[in-house]
Amino acid sequence: MKKIVIVGGGAGGLALATQLGKKLGKSGKADVTLVDKNTNHLWKPLLHEIATGSLNDELDNVNYLVQAKNNYFSFKQGQLIDINREQKTIKLNNINDHQNQTIFPETVLNYDILVMAIGSTSNDFGTPGVKENCIFLDDQESAKKFRKSFLSTLFRISSGLDTKDKLNITIVGAGATGVEMTTELFKMVDTIGYYGFKKLSSELLNITIIEATDRILGALPENTAKDIHLKLEEFGAKILTKTKIVKADENHFYPEGQEPIPADIMLWTAGVKAPDFLKDIAALETNRANQLVVKSTLQTSRDEAIFAIGDCACCAKSGGGFTPATAQAAHQMAAICYKNIVALINNQPLKTFEYNNKGTIISLAHTAQGVITTIGEKQMGVKGWFASCIYTMLYRFHQISLFGIFKTLRLVSANRVYRSIRTKINME
Ligand SMILES: Cc1cc2nc3c(=O)[nH]c(=O)nc-3n(C[C@H](O)[C@H](O)[C@H](O)COP(=O)(O)OP(=O)(O)OC[C@H]3O[C@@H](n4cnc5c(N)ncnc54)[C@H](O)[C@@H]3O)c2cc1C
């Protein structure tokens, strides 16, 4: 029986493991194993909502063991550290508990087909001081850590222990994450103030967004980005474009050729790269962002037994350029990878992957704005409630791919009930 190992249970990897489990695991045609360094999956585009407490992370976390049991695949907790292509094995680091005691030793797993789906991490572009002093929204742990320390600062201000009149938050990177985080932060402080905490309103926040290029949201059409720029200013944010940060220390960002910018809280959302250990791993081809170079079938360029999907894959588009590192692309890659693995097992020809950009919506606290792509690359601007619904739909489609439509509908209504009996912001 063929052994399929998928490393990384994120937007792409978990959907793929679920589909392969149902198709090949259930019938005994293949042994499907998912490996992830964590025990639970949370859809990464929700991280800014975890950071600002507007999301109930209990209901949105998916336990890998349960998902595996329900969908005929196995789950192995472990962090991939190496690949041996000759022996067709991967090495997983040992797992330690909260007291640093090893609970699972280093392990080696065999594969016939390996899928790399380990996502990406923030890219500091080697800027001195950024790694040490900035907050990155890379995983649940960092998002929760941010929320807890931000809440402590807010409560100290409210109780008078901290006498600041203004809280300087500086965000480097005006892509979707930086923009969405800005509006969520304003909403968060207003909502906490609504529960009676003195001095807490969005007026407390001095949010500055710093962008190296000449405009925010480079991936969106210029007029949509302009509209969102104005909206951010209405919220109260200050936007500095054409400003390149060359250094950071504990309380400042240093722009090239300009005065330092003071900051009480420093967030870095200026781009992503695949994890550093992927660089040239097992002599596979990688690019400058450490992504594994794949052919149009999503097989890595130097080894047809290894596929790569999602943020850790570098996949050229037929019309030029590369597939973007988005959840939308990871889902589409998972769907083609699934078909190609089934085809490979059945000795059938493989399909080629072509990214189909369905548009980009940016969530702006209570509303949303962006573009949807209708036919080809033709774009249609959308705003407000309709845009918010489309934004939510991408997550619902992800849930449907994991649980099916009926369970997803039940989850949506459970979430509604839960929201009606808890504070609108998670204050823990
Ligand atoms: C705040 C934020 C907002 C975003 N908003 C949007 C949006 O609105 N729309 C959109 O399309 N995209 C959005 N994105 C991007 C999107 O989240 C990613 O493109 C998408 O999650 C990539 O999917 P993936 O499967 O490649 O990786 P991920 O979903 O990141 O999953 C990677 C998995 O691999 C595991 N892993 C990592 N390293 C190892 C290892 N060494 N061994 C074992 N397991 C490992 C991780 O634990 C994780 O489970 C957003 C991202 C962020 C951070």
C-alpha cells in the first residue's frame, strides 16, 4: 500500500489530508498520514481576530486527531527538520512538554509520496532589531500573546496605573494583514470601553502604518486601495508611504534618511517567506524566499515523489509572475494536488495547476471592501455588507471542505449562540 505523508495541516494541507483520507484511506488504497508540529488547526487568516479578541478561538480550532479519525487518515504530531530523498524518509524533531520534558522522541517516517505544506513565516528582510523587538502574527501563540499584553496595557491605562494619554502603535507593512489589524485594533478598544472601562476608546490609539512602496495594498487595484487609504484615515490612522525601515530598537523604528518613529507597540507585517530550514533542503530547488520550486503539476522540480503546495511552494503562472501566498491559492493547490496524487496512484496523467484569482476582500472591522474577479481578470469593486459576506465565504468554504455542509451550518449557528452570551471581545 502506498504511503502518503503530508507535512503541515494548514489551509492547504488539512483540506488535502481530509480529501485523500476519504478517497484512498477509507478504501485501503493508501495509507495517508498528516504531520503537524501543533495539535490543532486554526485557519490563519483569522489570526488578526484572535490577536484583537474579536474571535472565539475555542469554536474555530480543529483538533487534528478528531479530524483524522473522522476522515480515515492518521495524525502524527512532530516538527519536520529534514528529508532524506534516497531513503524516502523524513525526520521529525522530538516534542517537549511545557516543562521542556520530551514526550515524543525524534522520529523517522517513510513515504512513497510526500507533500510539503508547511506555510510561511514573517520576513524581516534581515532588518536589524526587528526580530528582537517586533510582534509577528505567525501563529496562534503569537496572536494570543499579543492580545494578552495589549489588554494588560489597556487595563493599566484604564485603572490609572499607566498615565499615558496616547498609545503609539506602529505597524510596518500596509498589505492586507497590516490594514485589517489596524481597523480591528480601533474596534477592539472602543468595544472594551463600551463595557465601562474608563479612558478606553479608539481615541487613545495613535496608529501609524509604514509602507516602503508608494501606496498601501499593492495587490489591489489603485482606486480600491485609495478608497481604503481614506477609510483608514477616517478611523484615525496615520499612513506613511515611501518609508523604508532600516533598523528597529525597543521603542523606535528607524526610517531611511528620516527621524526615528517612536512606538509603544511594534508590529511587523511586511511580507512572508518559507521557513529558513527549507533553503536547499535535501538538494531540492528553492528560491530567495526559501519556497520549494514546483512544476505545473505541483511536483518539486527535482523530485517527482515530492509535491509542495501553499505558501511554501513557488509556482510560476503561465502568463508570467508567481502564484501568491494566500489561503485562496493554497486551497486551489490542494484541490489539484489531490487529483494528481490519485492519478499518480492509478497510473493516469497528471493535471496542471493554474491559479484562478477570484479577487481580494479586505476586512475593515465592521465592514469590508475589495474586488472580486468575475470573468478572467476583470474586476468588480465591492463594499460594505456584501463584501463582508464574501470575505466570510472563503472561510466557510474551508470549513465545508473539512466538515461537509451540515456540520459547518451547525458550527455557524453554535458560534452565533456563543457570541450572544459572551463579551464581544475576548478579554482573557
Ligand atoms: C493575519 C493574516 C491574515 C490573512 N488573511 C488572508 C485573507 O484574507 N485571504 C487569504 O487568501 N489569505 C490570507 N492570509 C494568508 C493565508 O493565511 C496563507 O496564505 C495560508 O494560510 C497558507 O496556507 P498553507 O497551507 O500554505 O499554510 P498554513 O495555513 O500556514 O499552514 C501551515 C501548517 O504547517 C505547520 N508547520 C509549519 N512548520 C512545520 C514543520 N516544520 N513541521 C510540521 N508542521 C509544520 C503549521 O503548524 C501549520 O499548521 C492571511 C495571513 C495572515 C497571517
